[in-house]
Amino acid sequence: MNDQRRSKAAQWTEQLAKRELPAITSMASTLDKFANDDTSSIPQLSQAILHDQALSSCLLKVVNTTSHASVRRVNTVSRAAIVLGIQTVKNICLTSKILSALLQAKNLQPAVYERLLMLMANAFYAGLLARMMLPQHHEDTKEEVYLAAMLYHIGETAFWSSGSALSEQLIRQASLLAPADFARFCQEETGVSFDELSAGLVRTWNLGDLLLKALDDPQSRTIEMQAINLANQLSAAIHTPPANKTDFNRLLQDIAGLMQIDTRQLKERIKQTRQLALELLHSYGADVLVGHIRALPVDSDFVEFTPLAVPLSRDAALLQLAQQLQQLTLRRGNINELLSLVLEQCAAIFKLDSCAFWILSADKTRLESRTAFDSQGTQNTARRSVTISGLQNLFGLAVKQAQATLINDPRAPQWHSYIDEQISKLLQHGAMALTAVKIQDKVIGLISAQHLKPAQVFSDDDYRQFCFICDHLNMCLSLNAAR
């Protein structure tokens, strides 16, 4: 990391730790005073916890869940520390403070809040799954792995909890880009990666070397590192199943191999861990996360897209595309999945040189594209932008009218006043169909379908069928948003 990046990471870390999440910083500092193996410090630890009535109450609730139940009910903080050990009690306190601090974030945009809940639930579940993967390890090691897995993405989670103006701008791309592309996009805009933020917060809170090692060397082959990495992959895949069932099964096989059990046994243990997660979230007072701790996906949750390079017929290909959109909607596929499916398949079906999605900026002054496909399935991720504010052009017209537009001949008189320099550069003397992408009648962007050769135009059937698919997409997006 160069000096500029290091400075940027330090600025973000300080802002999140001291201004946005001071309660976590304070709790981490308090707990750091007590060594995990120093039983003589139990009275002082108990006293520190008892100063926070909500925390001590939460601690006893968690201790008395099925996961930590002993023969006798635990009624005091000191008894909890004796029965469970200091490190477990510290982890419970830290988990409680992290959950409560993040959930107290104020005035978050709905999309930001929903992403925050998803990340928090996935992180909490990952911690428990990682612990589950190491049944033969010492309790202290399990606790360390639990904490490392739970906080693996704390940088991103903390960022969204801040409610900054920048977070509201970035969230617009969250469902439009693949996870890796979205992480890169956020890094470009903020000047720091989420992993760097995670490492900075972990150092600030002095939460141990294991998590730092996991962030610095995610491909490490030690069992503990593998458990941390695999647990985060699994919690994310359970929440949002991959399109390819084979990929999910391969992940289960990797975990089963690590645990030296078969996948049937693994699935049973995952079910038990999920039930534990639900009970613990209730004890932590974080019931709002329960809906995000999902059951193992079933066959209908996986939607594998069949290539349309040589469809039986145009009608068969369109029917198949409509069915795939319906399947994705039923399993609550995100906007990125739905859009990518439509762009790629429309490009193949209509033999397009380019089929792109253009998102309307937050201030509605421009449209930006990061994803386009051609008829061969080649993806173009180059960043393009068209300004519509204060100008009269085709893109602005399509947004204003919120309906489809067909330009087969850019030289036709009716288009002269709508083709400025930037639109002319895009058209390249070819044909273009534009249609609005809407969620419950609110325009969020446009889809452009293009033939770049002057001799190629859209037939009436092509245009009608393209509009039908885009209308079907809008219906699916609106159904998802209404849930």
C-alpha cells in the first residue's frame, strides 16, 4: 500500500472507530485490559460489565441459550466467566456491542439499511459456521476463529452504517454489479478497500492476530484460516445462492473435507447451526436479522442459464428468457442478476452489437453504463456516461417519456434535435432501441440495444419482442421491490 492509500485508510478508520462507532471502540478498549487466561481478573471484568445493565442482561441471556447451557442456570456475570472462560465472555460482550451499535445507525437510506442488515447477518452466521467447522479444536481457538470470521467484513459493514452521502451514492451500484466489481467500484470512489478498512479497525480495537492474518493472507492453508474463509463464503452463498448448483455443492464438499465428514452430515450440522443462530440473535436483541439467516438452498433456488447461441427458434428463446426471469424473481434474485440475464440473452437473441444498461445518476443529470454484452456473449465493462441535464438528446427524451424509443435511421428529420455529439458518437450511424427500466413506475435507467452497421435495422417484430422482454423485466423488478 502506498503512502496516499495508507493515509486514506487511516482517515477512514479513525472516522469509523471514533465518530461512527465509539461504543465498539470503548468496549474493545475495556475488554483488552483483561487477559484471556488470567482468572484472577474475573471480579474486575464482571464489575466492568455490570456497569452496563443492558450488556450484562444480554450476556446472561446468551449464556443461558442452548449453546452455552450448563447443568445449572447461570445467574451472575462472574459465574458466566467461570463457566465459559474469559475469552468467551469477552466475545459475547463484543458481539453484543457490535450488533447494537450497528443497528443504532440513524437515517440510513432503505437500500443502505438493507445491505447493512444482510452483511451483519452473514457475518454473524459466518462466525458460528466457522466455529462449527472446528469441533476438535480447543475452546479458546474456536472463540478466536468465531470472532475472526464474524469480523472478516467489518470494514464494509461499518462503512454502510455511517450513513454518509457517499454511501448513498455508492449503494446505487450495489445490485447492478457483481460483488467483486462492486468492491472495486467502491475502492475507486473512496480511495480505500473494504479489506483495508477491516484491517484498520481490527488494529484499532486490538482484536488479535488471527483476523489480521486472515485478511493479509486469505489463501492460507491452515485449518483455522480455511474455516474463516469458507464460513464467509458459505454464509453468503446460503443468503444468495449462486446460479450454478455445482459451485454450491463444491463449496459444501470443501467444507466437508476440512471437517472429515460427508456432505449429508455437514448439511445436518449447518441446520443445527442455523437454529442456534436464530436463538442467539433473539438473545442479543437482534431479531431484525433473523429473516436474513436463511435455510440451505433447494433446487429451485438455483437458476442456471442455458446459452442461447443456437436457439431452436426466436420464440423458444424468448419464452426461455421469460421463464428464467420468473425463476430469478421467485428466488429473489437481485437487480444485477436480472439485468445481466436480459442484456446477455437479448444480445444473443437479436444478434446485437451492444446491449447495455445505463443507470440514472442520483442527481438525474446523467446516465452511466458499466455493463454491456454483444451477440457472442462478450462483456464490456468500460465506464461510459451521457449527460442529460440542460440538454435535449435521445437519452433525456427516453427518461422523460419513460417509454420505448426506436431509432432506425439517425438521419431522419425527427431525430435531428435529439442527436448531440455524445449520442452521435454512440450511434455510429447505426440503429438503436431504447427502453426505460422502471421499478414501480420510477425510472432508474435505460437499456440500449444497438446495431452498429448502417445497413442493419430493427424489424417491427424485433422491436416488439425486445419491448416485451424489457416490460417483463420491469414487472419482475417491481415484484422484488414490493416484498
